[in-house]
Amino acid sequence: MKYEIPFRIIVSKPLTGVLMQVQRGREELLPPVSSSTNELCFEFEINVDVSENGLNFLGKYAQGPKDARFVYVNSGRQARQEDTCWDRRAKLSLMSITRDQIETVLKSEGSRIETTMNGVGRDGGPTCASVKGLVWTAAKR
């Protein structure tokens, strides 16, 4: 069975002056639903097929092959900001999300799958490449 599951990505302490957006499909971008100097917040839905042995994340926000799905958070030129030197994408793996977490969201109205990532990488630029240590949780809205 397939279910539409709400997701939230929080980017903490984003780099000032650098645009960040979530990639939808190949060319579309999703702006944050809220932003401040301390955090950006993105909200969207991913379809999840729970009928197989493992979970299958589907839809335009779920990128990559079936056994290695992820979400891209684009920054700078990748987010269509022309007046910057930054041209990056952060790759947030969905593969650590568990069936129990999906079932919790389905059973608890107003819940979603959520994670927080740092907006600035070790080199002082926007976070990019595969984000390490990412923790997804089932959270209340």
C-alpha cells in the first residue's frame, strides 16, 4: 500500500545570503515555508510504498535508485541564485527511515517525518554532498 507522508527538513544556521531550496524532480525547486537567520524549514510529502519487504520512497522529492533514495537540498546556483559563488547540493538519505516511524506517522494525526541538518559545512560554505549523521524522527507538527 502507498501512503502520502508529510516530511519536514530543518536547516539550522544557514549561510547568510545563500539561497537554499529542496529539489523536486529534475528541475523544480521548493522554497522554505519559513526562514530566519537561525533556520530554514521545508515541508513536503513523499509517497511511501509499505507493501514490500522494505520501504519504497516515491514521488518527485525522492531522488535516486529504489535502494538508495534521498532528498536534495540545493544551495546557491543549484537553487537558482545567480549572484553567488556557491553551487552545491546536500544529499539527505531516506534509507535510515524505519517502517515503525512510518507507521507512527500514519497512526498519529498531525505527525510527520522530520530531520535537522546544519546549513554550513566544514569548509564554511553551504553543506553539500552526502550529509553524515542525519537522524530522521517521527515528530508532531
